[in-house]
Amino acid sequence: MKMRELERRTGVNRETIRVYLRHGLLPEPLRPKANVADYSEEHVRGIFAIRQLQKDKRLPLRRIKRAVDGDASAMPSDASQFSQLDSLIAARAGIDEALLPLATVQARHPKAGDDIRRLEKIGAIKRIRRRDGFYLSRIDAQLVSIWGDMRAAGFTEALGFTPEVCKLHVEAAQALAHEELKIFLAHLSGQRHEDPAADMAQAALTHLLSFFGLIRIKTVLDDLRKRG
């Protein structure tokens, strides 16, 4: 998006946005050519997070910048310090929270419509109703696409594989995520602040996902060897 759209989306004027950029509080925009800047949802979320910290915590930009740079003493240590953590983690993970029309998602795979209903039934995704129809978040659309890839790999209804087989993964992932978050917040509350905590959470999401995946592979291989 261009600067004019970024101003409209956030309600913040371009002079203030440029101040945020100069302070290093927002990533530099993409510049496909000279004098052209493209901004993303990451910039929208970042601006909202900065404004919230300024409004709720009365923090000047220099303190927010110190927190971004890892100075834990720059932020207050009350429990509400994590009020913007979800937005910051999403921004760091590059998650685009825009919605996709259901028709767009269904066009990608022949059986996407049926998959969407079944995946919603087991709690993997959630359709969002708007006046002009149903939508999915980009993450949910990606989950639908992944199941489409599974079918293409041979996991077909003819062999008894339907989206319902993912229920185990959904329940396990949700339970694990809930417990991980409890531990994470319990250990960091009063010790780390929002931006450093977001960095740690993003690292954990990346590294522990690999850790979890390797444990699964190791367990499957051990079980197969025992059966052999």
C-alpha cells in the first residue's frame, strides 16, 4: 500500500509515520524503484502498537525504541505490559491478517468447499461472516490449502483419509499452545517487556516447532522399527 492508504488505515499522518521510521520503530518499506515506497500490514500493526503504548503507558518514543533494542528497564513491569504482544508477534512473523473471500479460497482446490466445512467442524478454522459473504483469515486459508496438498499427495477419501483425521493434530496443537503461553507469560511477567518478549516468542515459535517436529519423527521411526 502507498503512504496515503497507510495514513487512512491508521489515522496517523505521514509526518508522524516518518518519525516512527526515523526512530527505527517500523521496518523500512519496500522500494521497488526510486521515490516509490510500498507499506504492508506489518506497518499498520506496528503503528497501532506504538500508538497504544503511547496512549496507555504514556511512553515517549525514545523509551519505546530502547525497549525495541532490548532494554528491559525501558518499559513498565505491570501485568498489562503484554497487551500488544499479539500484534507485535504477528508483525514479526509476517502474518497478514487480511481476510480472503471464501470463493477465492475455494477456487484453489476442487474440494475446498467441503474441506472448509469439515475443517471448521473439528475446530481447525473458522469462517467469518460479512455482509457480502463469508471470509477466511489468511492462516485459515493456508490450512485449507495444506489439506488440499495432502490430498494431492495421496491422502484421499478412497483410502479413508478425510479432513477429520486432522482432529488429533488440532486438539494437540491447541492444548500445547495454551500451555506454552501460560509458561511463557508466567516466566516473563515483570522481567521482560513487550518488544523483547515478542522477539523471544517468535524465536520459540520457530525453534520449538522444529524441536516438536523432530520428536515426532523420532517417535514414528522408533515405533516403525518396533513393529518391524
